[in-house]
Amino acid sequence: MSIILIPLLTVIYYALDLYMYVVVAMVIYSWLLAFGVINTYNHMVRSIGDVLARLTEPVLWRIRRVLPDFGAVDVSPIALWLIIMFLKMVIERLMGVVGTL
């Protein structure tokens, strides 16, 4: 059982780790866009923003529905980071338990 479970948990762990970087990239992109540093008339910038939005918005939208409105401050990426960190800790514990069986 651990022959399949440990590699599966490892892949999920690294996918969550990669998704954390995608969330950070989306936050940085939104800041740069809000402060006028980047221009969405550029096709490449618009494509990067579209990819980041498609990867993060389905999850962030669900979190925004649950969290109270804080006005102009969006705390959903922080909540998502905390959820991902919790899931990574659970996976680490599961990998330790499964590895000892």
C-alpha cells in the first residue's frame, strides 16, 4: 500500500507547493496592475494575467464567498496560503505514518 501512497502523496505535496507560487505570482501581478507598473495592452502581459486568473480564481472565489468583506483589502490569497500550508502539514504527517508501516 505504501508503494503507491507515498509517491502519490509526494506528487500532491509538490503540486500544492507549486500552487503556492502561482498564488504569489497572482498577488504580485495584481499589485503591479493596480499601481500601473504593467500594461494590459501588451499581449504577453495579458496572457500571463489570464493564465494566473484561470489557475487561482476558481479557488479564491470560493474563499471570498466565505470570508467577510474587508473593503479594498483582499485576504483570500492569505487564507488560501494558510489552507495549503495546513494540507502540506497533513500530507507530511501522513507520509511519516505510511512510511513506518
